[in-house]
Amino acid sequence: MMQTPRQLAFVLAAIIGGTSLVLQLCFIIALKLQEAAFVLLIIPFIVFGITYFAVANITRNYIQTKIDVLYRTIRDFKMNSKSKYRTKSANDRDVLTELQTDVADWLASQTSELDSLRQLEEYRREFVGNVSHELKTPIFNIQGYLETLLDGADEDETVRQHYLQRAYDNADRLGTVVEDLNMIAKLESDTLQLQLKTFDLRELLEEVFADTLPFAQANQVSLICEPSKVLLIFVVADRERIRQILTNLITNGIKYSTNNHAFVRINAFETTDNWLIEVSDNGIGIAQQHLPRLFERFYRADPARSRAAGGSGLGLAIVKHIVEAHRQTIHVRSTENIGTTFGFTLAKG
């Protein structure tokens, strides 16, 4: 396969020179010009040389110039930098092979980019739909309760109090969704500044347990704190953000613990550079197909049960963003009807 201008010039010159040689031989034989044969046979080689240099110059100055423009356009669009192709000398460039390779690479990158854009568009549509649903439900509920009161139900004090309380609860849920969306926006744009400091995690756990204990007792769930057996658990983190993580995970564990001996347990394990904090429950568990998407915004493994339990549907997404903002990792493992464990790491203090 001809891949360079010189190869193309050589082939064309060989064809033309060979044809000229055959014609010269026929001319010599037909006219019996054996005495002048030596001189006449030089002509095909002269033709070969002239053709070679003419074709090489034409292809280099015209065809290759056009290819250079196309090549640089692709390279600049793909890499926005000086093309490596231009660093080679005009005589050494295997232009067609390079162009074919880079066009293939460019096409692959564009195909990948298009796939990513399609995924982002699908995610955007799903996100907008979820936001609309989460906001629509409490708004419609509030409207319904207020319309009922305006239609005369406010005359009954018991009914009035009940409907006002329900309207307030839905307004509170609406506020929670908006606050959580604002929190995620800040986390994703890196505008939320973490207040990193060294503190004893055990003290924070005691505070979170005290805050969530009434909710646990109301749901007949036991709270077990294994780190209380550890003397010191100093970590470097934003104390209030870690409080938010622990509160969210413990509250989720309480919501989905439904058996007679339900519990939520927290444990801490020391590694070389970090502390691994685990929040476990023995609740309903999560099916394996849902685990990869569990930290997505508004994703619910069981929409009916999750919405009945309350919450904005953004809690786990916020938890993941906070952990990653600390340059740490979070994971989840779960078995249906056995329980779920969330684990995240924190830097040692």
C-alpha cells in the first residue's frame, strides 16, 4: 500500500519509465536502430527521474498540504495543542498512516463523548423528573389541606388543628428538599468550605446517639455503640458534617429496622492511616441490583416504602459528597432480610 508521496512518485515513475522502455525497445527493433540503442535506452531512465521528482513535488506541495490542513484541524480540535505530526520533516512523515490513526482516535473520542452526553441527558431528565415529583407532592398536599380549611372545615377545632399540622409537616418536608438540594449544589461546586479540625469521634457519637435516641425508642430499635470501648478515636474532619453523616445513617437504620429485636450498631476499626466507621442494622436490607445506584440523588430502592418513611431522597447522596469532600471513601454492603452496613473512612488525628 502506498503510504508516502515518495512511494507514490516511485510507482508512477516506474510505470511511466517501464512503458517508455518497452516502447523504445519496440522502436529499436522495428527500425533496426541497434547502433543507437545505447543512447535511446537512456531516455526511459531520464523519463523515470523526471516523473519521480515531478510527482513527488506535486504530491508534497499539493496533496500533502491539503492533508496537513485537515490533520491540524482534527488535532487542534481533539487536543487543542501543537500537533506532533508537524514536528516531523516533510520527507520522513508517513502522512496517510498518521492521518488514518488520528482520525480513528478522534472518531473514537467523539463517539465516547456522545455516549457521555446521552447519559448526562438521560440523567438530567431523570433528575428533573425526580425533583418535580419530590416538590409536587408536598405542594399539592399543602394546597389540599388549605382548600379544605377554606371550604369551611376550619369551624371544627380538631379538624382545623389536624389539617394545619399536616400542612405544616408538608411545608417542612418541602423546606428539607430545598435545603438538601442547596447542600448538594454547594458540595458539587466545591463552594462549601470544610472546617477541618482534630476531635474525639466518641464524644460526637454520644451526642448523635442522644439526639436520635427518642426516634429509636419510638420505633423500638436499640442503639449500640461499640466505639465506646475504645479509649481514643481522634480524627481530622469537619465535626458538623460528620455529625450530619452519622445522623443520616443512624436515622436510616432506624427507619428500616422492622423486626422484634431491631438494632443499629456503630463500630470503629483502626487502619494504618484512617479510622473505618461502620453503621450497621438488621433491617429489611437492600437488593443487590440497587446497591450501585444507592448514592444517586433521589434514587430509592423501594420508592413506596422510602417515601412513606419520609426524607428528601437526597440524604445518601449528601453523605457521599461529604465523605468525598474529605478525600475519603464510603461503601455499602447489604443482604435482604438480614441487614445493611455503611462504612466510611476518616483521617487519623
